[in-house]
Amino acid sequence: MPSKRVFDIIPPKDRKEIAPSARPQKKPIFSVKPALPSKPVVRINKKALWWPVLTILALICLVGASYFLIKPKAEIAIWPKKSPLIVKTQVLVGKDIAGETKTQECSSSREFTATGIKSLSTKASGTIRVYNAYTTTPQTLVANTRFVSDNGKLFRTPQKIIIPGAHYEGSKLIPGELDIVVEAGETGEEYNIGPSTFSLPALAGTSRYTAFYAKSSSSMVNGSKKQTTQVTEGDLASARASLVDIASDNCRKTLQSLLSPEEYIINEEALRSEIVEINPLAKTGQEVDKFTFNIKAKATALVFKKSDLEDFAKTYIASKVPEGKQLDNGSVAINYLPKDVDLTKGKIVLSVDISAEIYQTIDENSIKEAARSQRPEEVTVSLKRFPEIDKFQLRLWPFWANKSPFEIEGIAVKLRLD
């Protein structure tokens, strides 16, 4: 049995006394370290880096698949060559198209100035007592015998009078007397005189001048001289003439304003007015400065709808389009003039000019056949061979398409008339 050898872990020559202080110290169970500023930790998710890559790859695949799977389409807008077409005809409103009679009543009133001058001058009058101190026999005074007041105002007797004769009472002569009415020789307020003594100028220079005289015990009254305005026949006639024109014109305009020009056509030749009532609020000789005149007018019009004339024109000119041609309905234009108007019968004859544009019928299949599976420049060459085409516009879809589709079902032809 072999002998066992025992080796020390530390060779003797390397052994050193391990000082107690050199021995490792045990770490305390709890220790406090000073707080250090924390740094953000960035963690990269490697899986997230694949999503953009996968998305781009998917789009590339989708675009590639679309290039081969999506069928191209083409749209060709065609503007045809147009030529004018003009036709003339007559339209009878009330037969070819419907006519309607419209009426409107209107009242017009206006104030006018009276121009007549009327004199309201009057003569003063009153009672005087005439004395006969000349003879015992009655004395006759003819009509219009003059009496002059002591202030020189002349008055006259309107009729013949007889003044009683004087009589005696003893040796005293008592004059005969008579109360009569006299009137001033002229108009005016200056003859409204107070009580006066009157003489008879016809007896001047005779012995009877002082024996025949008169006295008034009250004033003369009602003497005046003034002028007022009054209505004359000329005033009424002038007012009527001017208001008739105004009332008729206003009534026609009122009726026209009630009819929409977008719906109805109304011609001056088919519009009339008449006066149905005249009412002057004054009479000839009436003393007023102003007077009012009233008139009632009635307007009548034969009208027709604009749409009816347009429909007739389109139908009529469409019947005149040559074979193989088409009508551009949006180009129809109408000019008309009233040729004959009869409001009583409710008829109007219109002379109508109708114009429009026409174009050759477009064969869409021929255009599609000419444009199929061609590049844009080739389509241009092909379509220029069609004389009925004025211009055209080609659009391809999708955006990467560089030629029109082979299938004619993928080609759309749109007619443009603008």
C-alpha cells in the first residue's frame, strides 16, 4: 500500500502571519449609499423595427399586383363640329300655344288747382225816409232816382216810387214822407255809411231841391268788393285729360309688374287700357282753390307662357333637323314679333325666327374601335380622321396606364356640347 503524502496548502516558505487587521471584514447587513443621479434606460424593441419594413414590402407587393390585376380605363370627351340651322314660322297664340287674358283695375286720384276768378262784390243797401215839403200833391220818382249822401255817396231807388204830398196842420206845413229802400251806385265797403241826409241831385238848381230830401236812421250794409277762385269747365276738362293718361299708364304698368317676366311674355301691342269710371269731386262754378279728380282704369293683356313658346320652338326646329344630324337643345334661340293682335278674340299671330346648332351623329363604337389599345399620341392620330369631331380630350386611368384598354368596354365616350 503506497504511503500517503500530505501537502500544506501554503508552502512553508510563503507562509506569513496574517494580521488580524488584514482579515476581511464582514459587510454589515444594512448599509446606506449616497444617492446618485439616475440615467434613463433606453430599451430597443427589435421586433418594432420590422413593422416599417414589412409595411413597405406590403405596399410594393400591392402596387405590383395592382399593375397586373387592375384593368386600365379610358375616357374620351368629344366636342362635335356644329353648323347653324335657322327656320321661320308663324305661331298662333290661342291655337299653337295657349294664351291667357289678364286684367287689372286701378284707381288714380290727383289734386288740381282751380283757375276761375269769381267776383263777390256787392252793393250796400238800406232804408231811407223821403220827405216832400214842396207840394201837397204826391210826387212820383222814377226808378233809379239818385240820392246823394252828405258825404257824397250815390244811392238809387231800385223801382218807381210815389211820395205822399205834404199837408197843413194849422199854418204849419207837414211834409209828406215815405220809407224806401235804396242801393249804392257801386260795389264796395266804402258805401256802408252811417245815418245820413240825402239830396236829389236831379232837382239841383230848382226851388224843389231843398223841399225834397231824405234821411236814414240806420247804416247802409252789405257793401263789399272781393274775388274768389272757382272751378271752370276748362279746369275739369284739363284735369280729366291729364289724369286719363296717367291712370291708363299706371294701370298698364301695374299689370305688367304682376306678371313675372321669367314666366310670361307680354307685348305692348297685346296690352290695352280703358277708363271705366270718372268722378270729379267738384262742379263747374264751385268756389274752391283746389279740387280732386278720381278716375278708375282697367288694363287688359293677352299673354302666353315663355316655356310654351320655347317648347314649341324646340319641337318645331327638331322636326327640321336633317337625317343623320342631331340638335343641340341648349343652343335654341327665339326671336319673335307680333304680326296681328286681336284682344277681342284672344289671338296673337307671332312671326317667329328659330335658330339652333346641329351636329353629325357621333358613332361611339367607331370611336372606341379607333382608340382601343393605343397610346395617347396614337389616339390623337386616329380620332383626327373623324371629320365630325371638332376636338377631343383623352384621360387614362390609373395614373400608370400609358395606353387605352384593349377591351372597348373599358373605353367611355362622353359627348360635350359646351
